[in-house]
Amino acid sequence: MVYEVIVDISNSDTDKVFDYLAPFPIEKGSRVLVPFGRRQVEGFVVGIKEKSDCRYDLKDVIMLLDDYPVILPEMLALAEHMRLTDLRLIDCLRLFVPAKLRGGRVKALIRNYLYPDVSLTLEEALTKVKPSAKAQRAVLCELYEVKAAPEARINEKYSPSAVKALVEKGLIRRESTELNRTPEGMPAERKNVELTPDQAAAVKTVTEGAPGTYLIHGVTGSGKTEIYLNLIEKTLAEGKNAIMLVPEISLTPQMLGIFRARFGDMVSVLHSGLSDGERYDEWRRLLTGGARVALGARSAVFAPLTNVGVIIIDEEHDSSYVSENNPRYFTSEIAEFRRAYNGAKLVLGSATPSVETYYKAVKGEYTLVTLDKRINRMQLPELETVDMRDEIRAGNAGIFSARLLSGLEETLKEGNQAMLFLNRRGYASFLRCRSCGFVPKCPSCEVSLTYHKEDNTLRCHYCGARYRAIDKCPICGYEDLKEGKTGTEKVEAEIKRIFPEARVLRMDNDTTRGRDSYREILTAFGAGEADVLVGTQMIAKGHDFKNVTLVGIIDADVALYYSDYRSAERTFQLITQMAGRAGRESKPGRVVMQTYSPNHYVYKFAKRYDYRGFFEKEINTRELTKYPPYSKIVRLLVLAAEADPARDAARALLAEIVSLKAKTPGIMRVQVMPAAMKKLRDYYRYQVVAWIDSDAAKEVMPYVYAKANAANNNKITVFTEVNPQQML
């Protein structure tokens, strides 16, 4: 047989199959070591055929690297499908296996255990050892007492030579055991929950419905998680497997605890926060059938499961489901492929679905299931709007309005908890000289540096660069530097200053760098070890804390005025999601939202929790402006180390697309411009943006990909983004 191999080299020139022979049988999806030029490289077997068309003599595969195929047939088909969006096949295949598996950088964790010979009594065993061999006799005594012990501990406590001698005499035996490196979840009890009529109806709609896509649109606190658990339970009972996706790594410990309480060891977790060993073990449990439920963030959509019966995407609207790093993909599109391949059901859940998703449900492409009541019949918390312009007129120029401060005081006095949301980390978004207006910027990215008071640094939140904070202007020497917009670090500091007795936790990218930091912060707050949780959008989604009665939205306008057609949608989603954290149990909740634009339509709909009203307003605007779902926006992002080549390449690409537009009616309009962030990580950035009719996109996109591909060279890099999540 001839084996078609994709070599593990990320280069367009080698992104094709190479034929090899082998003196042993190999299955598709196997990882192999092959000769390639003058070196040996790893590769994946993607096809098997009777004979080769190659004119040169074929080389032999050197060796199989694993005991079983590491890529399932379904995933090989998925890689070919993803390749249609201008991705390299090897980059797709790499998504399916743990990165450290390649190159043999991670292996199974093997531990040796020692056992006594149970056919002998201790006294009989001791007669076979000289009285002078005290270490051997001590080992026997301990093993007969404890029945089994790790060899490493016995070696350390006594001596390896004593163990070796006893093994050779047959008085003890050594057995190797593989240990699973299991990620910890937050503790949770198994609850036998009786479904509400609305929940039961939702479960029935999905389980009795045909394979396809279902949207569960349920208000916050409507019990969507229990619906997911029931759907998975029924899927497992049918002998099928399940994939459950959550939007943030921060949700996974909480969800993992709930799922383990329900399904035990059948659950495996996959996300980027795992150690290499944990990720390898969890991935392998799924691949070998040791686990049947994959739970995790975006990357879990590639879980190596066969016979998938249901795929669930919680908070489907969340932007973290889009991979904007190479290889770029939409999680929902990958899930849809796997749904169709398996004849499964795809369940999308959200209190605030994306406009595109809800549009498909309204049009009948998806089955819509609506839950408009909380499971405990508690009312959604009242959302109070505070006009911060009035606060300034009243002489309050601080972070907190009088209403929010009084709410915090009352909440703390009653022994309840509060959550304060601000989607901006750091102490201040920038420093500015009051004399000449100078703002320190990142030399690699040309964006303002964020001030972090905690360690007195200026940091770039894009490339990660850090600089010591300045105390006077380097331009004019003025020593009075003004702090820019407030970040979560400053909110935390102010709460501690105003309420010195309050126990405060902060959750943002700066406080969650440690491996277990997500779990530790959430567990502590859930256990009542803190009174106030300050955080970015990490705290806005899915968390269920029974004692939270107050939510404060410090600056609702943060995302509202971005130059992005989704800015209103994202603001509505964040407010609604954050408001949903309050009053989830028996205690009523309250939400105080601070804004400088209280009359904006987003806030009017958010106050009423009126998603349908917001959707109607937004979809009408999209239709008039031809934004998605009425078009596909395609951004060709051009990067170069110097500004002029980037600009020239973008203009040349524009000319190519304009020429294509003349022949293709599906391209409605096209323009070129500098990217909003003109420089990022030392690369200058220009963009060509095209609006393509949704109905014509399938036909037009291959031509667009081809034009973008042709523009790539050793000085110019072009990335193609369809409906990009942000236009920075």
C-alpha cells in the first residue's frame, strides 16, 4: 500500500500529500516519522491507496509514533472542509491533537507500585531474607501492612537496591499504572432537579425533533444549564456522545463541578488553561473512549469523539467563539459541520443571541425555543440608569454615583454580595501630560500604554510590553500627569478606600494569570469569602452566586462608540448578561448602570430586558446599511514591517478586488484604508474591506481567497477575515 502523508511543516510549499511506503500496516489518521529531504519529520497519514503516480522511488515510513490513530476519519474530513477557507491543511490537523504531543514533548504519566507476594505470610517472607538485610526486611514489613505503595516513596524511604533485591527474589512485584492528570473543578452536589414546565417543553422539543440546529433563547436564570444536562443525559442513554462548549475559561471550573456531579468520570475537560499533561490525558480519554462528554471552551469543538449526538454552545453570541489567530475559524461553523457529519443536534443557548443567529431562527433555519421566565419565578432585577452628567453637575467627579454608593453600603450592611463590572482593566487607560498633552504610547503598536498602579508600570495590552511608569513628561518636563479612564484596578482600590471593612476580589486578565486563579477566585466568592467582586467581562457570563443582590455597571458606554457595526449589540449583550447575575435565588436583585448617554436606544431596551425590541431595531438598521446578515463583510488585512509596502500592497489588492467586482455582481462595494490600529507588534497594517451579497458569497469567496493568497510574499502577509469580530 501507498500512504499519503502531510508533513508537520507549516509552509504553503509543503502543504500537500507526499507518498510513502511502509513495511508494516498503517491506519489513516496515524502519526508517523518519515524521511523528508535530508531530515526526519513527523507527519499525519491522511490517505491510503494502491499505487502512486510519483515518478521517483518512494521512501519508507520510519516508524509509527503512537499505538493508535490520533486523528479520527471525521476530523480528516473536517480538515478538508476547513481548507476551503484558505487554510493550510497541516494547520487544521494541528488543531486536533495536543501541541506537545507533536515532537514527543508530553507522554502518559506512569507510576510504578510495589505489592507483596500474598501467597506468603509476612513471617514466611522474612525467612527468605537474611537478618542482616535490614532495609529489605523493613520494606517487606511496610508492604505487608499497607498492601501496596508507590515505588518512588519506598526507594526514597529505604533504598532502590533493597527493592531490586526483593523483586529479584520474587518476594514483591512491581506493576506500572498510568495516572490521569485530572483538572480540578469547583465543588458541586448532584441535584435531582425537577424540570419546570418550560424546561421540560424545551427538552422535549429538542429530543423529539429532527437532527438540526436549535436556538434556546432564555432569559438569565431561566435554567438553561439544567436543560443542557438533561439533553446530554438522554444522548448518553442512546449510546451517543456529547460536546458542551462554554465561552470563557473562567466558566469551566464551575461548569466542570456541575457536570462531574452529574456524569462523573464520563466528563473530560479541554481548554487552553490546562497543563500540557492534563490536556494530553483528557484528550486521550476522549479518543480512547474513557470519557464521553467533552466540556470546555472554543477548542473543545475539536474533541476526538465519535458518534456525537448533541453539541451545545452556551452563550453562543460570545466573541470568544471566534478564533482570530491563524488558523482562523468560527466555532459555530465547525460545530455545524460535525452536527451534519454525525446526524446530530446542535443546540445554541443565550439570553442575548447574536443578531445573525436570531435572524436565522426567525427565518425558520433554526428551531426557536423561548424561555421568558426565571425558574424560581423571581423577577428580573430592576435596572436603574444613572446619568453621570448629572453627577458631575452635582459636584461628584468620582467613579461611583451617589446611587451606586448607597446601594453598596446597603448591600454590605445586609451581609449580601455585590459585583462591579467594568470592561477595562488596569488602573487607568492612559497617562496624559496636563501641560503639552503627551500620552505614552507603545513603540511597537502605536497605542496608548495602560497605567498599572499595583506595580507602577505602563503596559501594552496588545503585545504585552512593560515599561516603568513615568513621573514627569519626557517632552516638556511637566510633573502633573493626569490619569485617563478608570480601569478595574482603580475600582478595586477605591472600593477598599471607601469601604475599608469590605473584602474585595478582582477578576481580570491581570489577576488570572495563574493556572488555578480562575477557580480560586470564583470558589472564594461563591463561598462568601469576599463581599465585592470587581471584574471585566469575565464576570458577566453564566456565574450563579445566590447572595449577589447588587450589580454595578461602572461605565456602560465602554463599547458603545467603537467604530464597529456590532457595538450596540455587544453593549446590549453585556448589560443584559451582567444584570442577570443579580437576584438569582430568593433575594431580589438590583442593577445600577452608569452612563453618559442614558437616552440611547440600547439602554431603553436593556432596561426592559426587551431583546426582541432591540433585535427589530437592529435588524432594520442592518438591512438599510447592508451589514450582516444581509451581507458578508470580508476584510483583507495587509501586514508589513514598513508602512509604504503595506499601503502599496493594500492598494494593489484593492485594484484586484475592484477588477473582480466588475465581473462579479455579488461584490457590492469595496474600499481600502489604514486599520484602526495602524501598527501592532511592529507590523504596519492596512485593510481592504469588501461587502459581498450573502447569497453570492459561496461563489465569490474562492476568488477573493485566491487574490489574497497571490498577494502574500516574504515581505507582505495578508489575512482574510469573514465578518471579523473587530475592525482594529
